[in-house]
Amino acid sequence: MKVIGRFSMAIVALVAAMLVPTGTANAGLDNELSLIDEQGRTLTVQQWDTFLNGVFPLDRNRLTREWFHSGRAKYIVAGEGADEFEGTLELGYQIGFPWSLGVGINFSYTTPNILLDQFSPADPLGAAFTTPNLFPGVSISADLGNGPGIQEVATFSVDVAGGSGGVAVSNAHGTVTGAAGGVLLRPFARLISSAGDSVTTYGEPWNMN
């Protein structure tokens, strides 16, 4: 028996939320990590307002987990030459399975998104928006056999430049099928410089049972 796992991700721009009152939404820094790169600059990556809402799967399959994801990832570069920074900002999950059925689990997702660039903490509503090309759907396969496994999935990756920037998602949709015994999701944000320096911050695990 071959069980196919499917991971679908739809990134939706958080434009509307920035143009209307936020209501009961809670803004806050979830986690961050910094690194001093080879040029002496301090690279900081952050996750903000992370919320993963697990819902009952529409396919009624007990091996399916379905959720909606909202949150923001930001980066800040400080030090001499910060404005000349170029690199990549990634957002994704570590996905853990107690055990799986079949010989492997397959993840697939699409990644439309909007880039929130030139972010200023003193003037968040004055940030400039630039929309990169939509990235095509991507599939990732993992051979987990019948035992436990952990798969890291970068749901999307965007090129960034300058001293600060970020991305926002609202009600992005995700599913995993083919995992038995429950699923844990650990969201992460990663900043990679063009020279190869990398810093990753991980959030708390979310139980999708």
C-alpha cells in the first residue's frame, strides 16, 4: 500500500489587515536569533504573530491534518554596509511524525506571496510593498518508511536586499496526509546572506492532532 502525503501551502498577502482595524489580533514578537556575519554585520531574523489553527480535515481521513497559518517573518541587518546586504528570506516548517504508513510521504505546495520591504519599526504602515513573481508549485518527497520521521519544508523563499524587510501571511492553507499518530509543526524563519551566512529562528511546536 502506498500512502501519499500532501502538503499544500497558499501564501496570502496581509494587505487587508494593514488597512483595517485589527480588532482582537495580538501583535508580538514570538522569537528571534542573531548572527555576526563575516563582514561584521549583525543579522537578525524574527517571527511575529505566528498562529497555526488546526481544523477538522475536509476529506474526513484520520491520517490527514489540515490547518491555516498566519504570521510574519522579518529581518534586520545592523552595522557598516547594512544597506548593501543581499540574501534570501525563507519561511517554513519542521514537520514531525510519530510514524507513517507506506514507504514515503510527499509534500506539495504553491507559494504566491507579497514581499513587505523596507520595514521601519517606527513607521510600520509606511512600509513599501513590492510583489515578486509568483513561485510555481513545488513537491518534496521524504522516505520515512514505517517509523518516526522529521521533514523540514521551506514553504517559500524570496530574495531580499537592504537593511530590513519581511513577509506576511494570512490564513495560508496546509495539509499533510499519510501520517499516523499525530503531527507536530515547528515554524521557522531563515535568513541567508549572498555570501552563505545563515541564521534560523524556530518557534514552539504546534500540535495538529
